[in-house]
Amino acid sequence: MDTNSEQQDGQRKKGSKIRRIVTMLIALAALTTGIWAVLTNLSSSGSEHSNPIRAGAKAPDFTAVNSKGEKVQLSDYRGKAVMINFWASWCTPCVREMPLVHEVAQQNQNSVETLFVNVGESKGTINEFMKSHQFDFPVIIDATGKVSKLYRINGLPATMVIDQGGHFSHILLGELTEDIPLQQWLEESM
């Protein structure tokens, strides 16, 4: 019996040692991942400070394709005020604000260019949403997040007004509601 007991004790100690090694390896992997994330954030924050997303800053130019297959480039609208609305069909506040944004866009279509940018969804998903909500305006397809990353969009919805000179005049991160003076913002940007 003593031999069995000694063998079991040895196996327990060996198992305990393996668990400690695995735990240390997991902790090391977590530490490495944390360091990598911090270093990545520090290296990308340098470029963010050179062109911050704030009122008065120059809006980054981009080229994308919309749901009608047309090439859209922000710089093509220089000399005209631009409203950019970032959204997704799964985003409840985005869906709630869409009729209001669309109505304001229609009222100002002669003096303001409105760019609806769908973040992260396929053309099929976008087309289904548009059809079911009876919208027919073109939507920029940002399935890979290239445009939203350029504009540092971390949450949806987000609406930005760009003046005729290509600078941000107003930035709204969150849902647009009736009490937000969007019409006034657009008029100030013309």
C-alpha cells in the first residue's frame, strides 16, 4: 500500500507541476498580448494626433464605392457642405435616426451632399435593409471598415458635418434626435 501511495503522491506532484507551467505560459501569453496592444496603440496614436477628428480639423479624404456601384471620393465635394452618417442595420439607434437623417438630407440636397456609410455589412445586407425600410439613396459600403477607421469611428451611429473648405464643423457621436440642431449645423457649413 505504501508503494501505491507514493506513486499517487508522485503523480499528484507531477500534475501540479504541469498545471503551474501551463498557468505560467498562459500568463506569459496574456502579458505578451497586453504589451503588444499597448505598443500598437502608442504607434497608431502618433498618427491620430497629426490629424485629429475634431471640429476645425481637416476631414480625411477617402475613396469608396456605393451600393449603386459608383465611385465616391470626399474631395469631389469640395466647395459644398457634406454630411456623413456612419451606421449599420443591426444598430437600433442608427435605424431610429435614419428617417430623420434622410429627411434632412432631402431638404438640403441642393446645397449639402449626404454620404451614408454602412460600417461592416455586405452589399446584400445593405440592400435588404434599404428595401425593407423603403429607402432608395446610395450607401457607401465600408465592409472592411477602411473609412470608419480613417474617421476613428468606435461606436455607431456617428454623424459629421464638413464645411465647404473640407473641415469638420460639427461631430455627433451617438444618435441624432429631433432636439439636435442638425439643420442649423448644415446652414453654418454652407
